[in-house]
Amino acid sequence: MESVGPQRIDPAIGGIGDDSTVAISDSQWWQTFRTHVSSWISACEYPHGAAWHPYTTSLRLVNWQIARELFSDRLALDREFDSLMQESMYLQYRHLLVNQEKRLLGNHYFENLKTLLIFSRLFREEQVFDRVWRSFEKQLCEQILSDGVHVERSLMYQNLVIEGMIRVALILKQSDGRVPAILTEKIQIALDAAASLDHGMGKMPFFNDSAEGTARSTETLMEACQWHLGLRPRLRNSFPQAGYYKLYDGEVAVMVDAGYPGPSYLLGHAHSDTLSYELSISEDPVIVNSGTYRYQSQLRSWFRSTEAHNTAMFSGHEQMEHWAAHRVGRQLKSVRVLEFCKDRLTAELISQYGEKHQRTIVLRDGVLTVSDTLADATGNNGQFDALTLIHLAPQWQACPEGDGSFIAVREGSDDEVVIASMVDEMDSPSESRSELVDANYSRFFGVLEHNHMVRFCFSSQNGTYRYQIARSKGSQ
């Protein structure tokens, strides 16, 4: 299919910041690639099955093009296979063009547009490119918030979208000799957000659907932006449109979610994690949200639940109504930040049931103090049961002390942290107890681990419950 064969593109489109100089042309890798592509073309009859889903097609096309560049020498010697592959890629591209996920929007639609921009330029279809670019520009403004965070408030999708923007920038830089200002601007502020929110955490913070190993690391994207586009991240500690905030004190870094989990029309990847936080010491994660595990799993609902995050619950009530794998019914009624400064954040939410949760987080002198003030839906002083939840990273093992506090020890080291209830400072009479339970954690998709969860349980009349987390003196 010589007439529509794609132009050659600089291998940088594939090797974004990673080591693509390995012996990729080695016969073993070439044969594996050739077999994979040939079998896909034979097995996946057009247009039947999940293989032709627009999102799947968007990812596959870009990956095949990366491989084409890496195996360009081999392809030049195998014209029959090269022609077969080009024909299939053109068919997939045209199929994607008329099956864009405009109904779903979000990262799916972004991936569609990114791929169509790349392949309309590779296949020299400029009218298609111009039409898709107009849609892409609108999505850049909608999906990259003014503070740089992706509209779905997931740092995994944040990095996937940054990578996609870099790929589009590279093909435009090569073909047109320049990158449009709007694209450079959006890459810059999205990189600022990713680098700032990762800073000091030691891993990707898990808010909404997130997992490591799916998107490229923020460090890799930073290297690619500097190398290819001359962009470097500018660190900040507040992202008010997304609702993300950072607190720092020496070696301690804390990321807090004090915003809506996403736009009301796009909550498929949302978790009930508002007013939750993650805490790391010397880039070692200590307090973590639970992750995602799998999109199709009996545990899907739990990983999205309020209980799977470091926030508080009323009588087992969820912040939002989750159903199916990617659905939300009743949403949060409101979220607002009341105060934010260098070492302090106060914010409040009103849940789907009208219950109010106000949380103040203070990080000072290496000690994190969390204060939860809860009120029922009527605003009256009715008695209700509540939980405040703390999830330890799997490498930290906790044991209870006699006074209701817990000592958490990091495996293989002498590092310890103390999680202490401050029941003597309750603002109103209350019955309280603390307990240590086993929970689930997933750092990578499909990989299930177990960790310790501390639960402070109390009955309250619109009272405030406080706890502190600090390194023990012996481990400092």
C-alpha cells in the first residue's frame, strides 16, 4: 500500500526519555514482533471484537508506529510484511476517525485525538489533520485545568496525557519546524503539576484511579520535556482548581485532596477520597491510599470506597454513590477550602447524605496533626458513629500500644512512627476505641497486597477527633 505509507518519523517519538538503544533489531525481538502483528491481523477481523474499540486502537497504532521505527532496517528487507502492516494501520486509523469517543470524553477522547493527529500527518491527510487539531485544541483547554492538573484528577492519567502531548509536539516539531504555543503552554503547566505533586512522595500518589507501571514516570517525562522541548518543571504547592495541596516540613511531605473528585459529567475514574492524604518521609511512603487493583474485579467497589482512603466516614456512609465499574450516582454536595498556608490546610465537604466533614491538617516540627469535625445532615447535635481511617504502606507493620496508640515499624530498618489518638482533647463527650485491621493495597494493576489499616472509631455529638503521626525519637 505504497500510496498511503506513513512518512518516516524520528525514533524520538518512541523513545521518550527511555533507553531505546538496546539491540532491538536482534533477530529474536524482530521475529516476536513480526509474529505478534501478523497474528493480530489474521485473528482480528474488521470490525469485530474489542480489538477494534477506539481506545484500544488508539494505543495500538502508536505502539506499532514506535516499533516500526525501531525495526525500520528489518522492515526495509521484508516488503511484503511492511505492506501488510501499513495497510492494516491505515484501516485502523480510518476506523478510529469515524469512531471517536465523543460520548465518553476524558482521557479516552484525548487518546483518540492524539493518535489521529499523529497518523493524519504520517499519512499526509492534511484536511483530516486540520479538522482533528481544532477538536484537540478545545480538549487541551477542557482537560488541562488552569492549574495544570488533568480534569480527571488522576496522576496516572496526568502522565499518560503529558506523554501524548509530547508525542504530538514532536511530530509537529519535525514536520512543521515548530510547536504551537497552546500545546507548549499546556505541556508546561501539566508538567509543573505532575512534578510538584510527585515531589517528596517517593511514588505516584494514589488519588482516584491510579497505579504505577502504566504511565511513564514523572522523572522520565521531565527528561523528555527538557531534551526535546527545553521545558523544565516549576514546583508549586497548591492546585486550587483540582483541589490538590502539598505540605512540607524537612523530610516529611504530605499531599492532600481538598477538591471535587472530577467534573460532574466525568467520574468514571473517581474515588471517594476527598479530604484524604498521603504522607512520605525521606521519599519513603508511610501513609497511602489503597490504589486501584483492577477495573473488572469484585474488589473494584472497595478500592473506590471511602474506607479505602485516609479520610473519615459517618456510620458506614460513602461520600458518593459508586456503582458498576465506572459509575457514580449521587455525588458530593460541596467541597471548599477554608484556609491554606505553608503548614496548615482546613477544608470541608458535604457528602451525598448532607453530612458535613471538616478536616484540619497541620504539619509542623515533623508532626502531622489531623482534626476531624463532623456534623450530621440536620446540623443538630444528634449522636452518630464515625470512623477516621489511616492506611499504612505495606512495608510498614503496626502494633497497638496500651494507650490506644500504635507503633509502626518499617521492615528491615529501625524506622518507627507513632500514630497517637488524642482522645483527651475531644471537644464533646464521646466513646472511642482504636483498632488495627488488615486491608488491601495495590501499587500495580492486577497485583494485590495486604497492609495495615488503623481505625479510630467514635460516637460523637458534632465533636472533633484528633490524632497525630510522628517519627519516634529513636528513629530520627
